[in-house]
Amino acid sequence: QVQLVESGGGLVQPGGSLRLSCATSGFIFSSYTMSWYRQAPGKERELVAASGGGISNYADFVKGRFTISRDNAKNTVYLQMNILKPEDMAVYYCNARWTTRVLQNDYWGQGTQVTVSS
């Protein structure tokens, strides 16, 4: 059974830090691109960061502040969030994706709330 279990969300002040974790099971973790998405009320879900094939990529609005990392031995992906801003407030989702020219597999976590407020 595929599982993605997130933790680490919560309330933080502007300028503060949080580390999100996503522990997974039920699929070949090292074969999947792992990503973090977020969605704020009234806005589209947007890609925050992705890690696959030894390469990490970031959205411009988090570059230099957020870091994605993965521990293949623990089947876990992390998102270290520093210098948080009010506009970072959103539900953050963990995603695992495997893509070929003919099909795509997508697994999602439940989402975890990140609140940035004074």
C-alpha cells in the first residue's frame, strides 16, 4: 500500500523556519521524482521544489530560502523553509511522480498547513 505521511507544519513568525518531512512507503522511492507543492486559498496549486535524477529545482519565489533534500535509505523527502514570509502561508503537499512517454504515476500526501503570522 502506497503511503505518504507528512509532518512538520505549523505556526511560525515571519523570518522564522520550519522543516517539513514526508515519509513514504509502498513504491520504489529512488525511481520517483519527489516534489513539494503548495496551495493558498483562492489560488492554484503551484510547484515549490522538485528533486530527481540527482538534480534539485526551485520556483523563483523560494529560491535561496528553501531547500529540498531526500534520504533514499529512509524513503523520506524534506523541505527546509527559511526566512518565511506571510505569502508562504499555504497547505503544502508532498508528491511522488514517475513519468514515461506513455504514462504517469502520481502519489500525494494529505497536505500540511503552514501558517506564517506575527
